[in-house]
Amino acid sequence: MSSGVSAVLSALSYAGIGAGLGTVGASIVAARSSRGESRAHAAEILSNAAGGLADRLSSLNEKLDRDNRELREALSSMIEVIDMLIPYIKDAPADIITKASKISKHAKQAL
């Protein structure tokens, strides 16, 4: 799994954990509070905190998506160049040609 996808999945799991903790916190505050105004205020604070977390995670996900696209495009271009050059390095030692081919194959698998 690519590191970009791992980061996105990790961020989403943290968001789920944060939302769950916010719900538990709101329940505890509501149960312990005797006044409706205090419960409403506490719920508003928790809701704002959860919204802020969701906004930050959404922004992070968008940046990761952009970075991932740019890296994939750069890697694709590098693969293309390597594949174009391999036939022209006939006089190079066999181990270099083999290594270039393996690098190209590995990069293609990563895409």
C-alpha cells in the first residue's frame, strides 16, 4: 500500500476515533450537568472541536491527494525515460542494463 493511501487511511481512522471520543465526552457532560444551558454549551464546544478536526483532516487529505498525483506523474515520466534509454545502452555492462530494467519494472509496479 502506498504511503499516501496509508496516510489518508490513518487520518480517517483518527477522525473516527475523535468523533467517537467527542460523542462519549458529550454524553458524560450531559449526564453530569444539571442545567440544560450547560449541556447545550458543552455540546456546542464539542461540536466545534469535531468540526475543526474534520476541516483539518479534509485539508490534509486534499494536500495528500495533490502530492500523490504529482509524484505519480513524475514517476511515470521517469519510467518512460528509462525505458527509452535502455535500448541505447547496448555497450554498457550487462549488470547495469539488468539493474535499469529492474528499476523500471519496480517503478511500474509502484504505480
